[in-house]
Amino acid sequence: MRIQRLRERGELYFGELDLRATDFTNMDLSHARFDGSDLRGAKFNRAVLRGASLANANVTGADFSGAVLDGVDISALDGWRSSTCDAKTSLPAPWLCQRGLPVVR
């Protein structure tokens, strides 16, 4: 089922799934739930994840270049410091992207 159809039905729950290397580029995933999912190597390029829940999700090697992560609890992510980002990535305080990696200010 397409993501847009799921959004219309209010069902953006991706918890406990193997989503390794999935391409979420340019998708609006606001308030989606990825709790406990394996997102290693996933592509979130220019995706909107505003208010999404990624508690205990493994994002090792995931690409968040240009993504919007406002309102995301970064401390709940596994492998966060091994993911990538860029200057256009919008991160919640106190995080910023430096040399392609997320760091605390």
C-alpha cells in the first residue's frame, strides 16, 4: 500500500519492522512511528519526520540529508552518531550536522 494512502487513513505505523535500506526520500512521514524498527542504511533524504517516533530504532548508516527531524527524540535512537546528515538537515537542539555527521553543540 502506498504511503500516501496510509497517511490519508492516519496509519503511519512502521514499528518492529525490518526496513533496512528502504528509500523514504521526499516522503512526508510526520508523526509516523518507527519504534523498534531496523532502519540501517535507510534513505530519508529530504523526508519530513516532524514529530515522528523512532524509539529504539536502529538508524546506523541511515542518510538524513536534507531531512526535517524537528520534534524527534534523538536520544531514543540506536546508531544515531553513525548516520549521515548535511547542512540542510533540520535537527532538534542541541544537535547539528558537522562534516556529514550529527553532533551535539
